[in-house]
Amino acid sequence: MKLLIIEDEKELSNSIVKFMNQEEYLCEQAFTYNEAMAKINMYEYECILLDLMLPDGNGLDILRAIKQKKLDSGVIIISAKDSLDDKVLGLKIGADDYLPKPFYLSELSIRIYALIRRKNFSNNNLLQSNQITIDLLSKEVKVYDQILDLTKTEYELLLFLIENKKRVVSKSALAEHLSGDMADMMDDHSFVYAHIKNLKAKLASAGCNNCIKTLYGTGYKWIE
């Protein structure tokens, strides 16, 4: 899962990144209004953590831009501005949650998990597709009650494909999801093919065949 942290306090932002990396989230940072706008215009994120007070702009204007672009990203406002008016306005514009500073990182992690589960998986801890069951809390994947030994990358690929089962996902979109803005600096995205191949093999060995369809020159699609 990919997060964007829009926060000008670098020490706090780095603390969030360190904690969320341990929770196996892929984190990107923006410290200014302009950096944040550039990233939301170029990349997709499951969740955006948004500070309202930025050195060169207002976080609420970023929230308005997110909603105008009709992005699927969930938004959690994290701000020292804890007045009722700010909270109400942020939620009216379209924020999904509001967490005033200071906060415990464990509390933030719970809020992020709950938001992503609610938006992508109908508020359910168990995700089922074909013969596959995924426990989103323990990150355990089973096929016909057989536990699959997936790497972190394979797990993220599987979840992303199922989440986007109604559309074809391009190789570049998968590369961006797995490596963030580092994908722009890669000469090619051949590593995606290698991970897809390994994931397909593990699914097939457990009896789940033909779940991932390769559309040559286009991308991949999850088949139910």
C-alpha cells in the first residue's frame, strides 16, 4: 500500500515514514504545497496524510484539488489546527478522517488501516476472490486452506490486482505501485514481469490457475 505524507515538519514526517515502513507501507514525502501538488498530479496513492499548515500554501486547497480530480485516495488530515471549524470544513470538502497533533503513531496506523479497508474492501478484514482468502490483518494468503508463502512484493501485487479486478493494470502502474516515484528513474519495468511470473507459479501450484491474465503490450488483469 502506498502513502503520501504531506507534512512540513521533517522530523515528524520522517518518524511517520520509519514507523509505516515497519508496517510494510511504501511511503513518499512532500514538505511543501508545490511538492504535494506535483506528486498528486503524477502518481496514485491509497492514502494521503495531509497537514493543513504548509509554508507555501493551505492544505485545504490540496484537499479541494484531490476531490476535483476525483482521485480514489483516502485522505486523513493531520494538523495542529484542532478548531472545530477546521475539522468540519475538512470533512465537508471530502477528508475521510481528522487526527489532531500530537498523536501516537500506532493510532495513526490504525486509522490508515481502517480507511483503506473501508474504501477498498467493504470494511471487511477477509478478502475473498476465486479460491483465495486474504486476511488483511495478518496478511496471510490461503488457497483452498493452503497457506501461500508470498514475498512482500508478491503480496502487494496480488492485493493490487484484486483491488483493480475490473480493469487492466499496466506494467508501468504496477511498477509505480511497487516502487513509488523511483519507477520514473528505471530504464524498464522488467522486474514487474519477474514478480508476476513468480506469483502466477505459486498460485498455480496451490491449484489456482489462470487468475492473472496477461494482455501482451497492455498489462495484466485479475480474472474471477
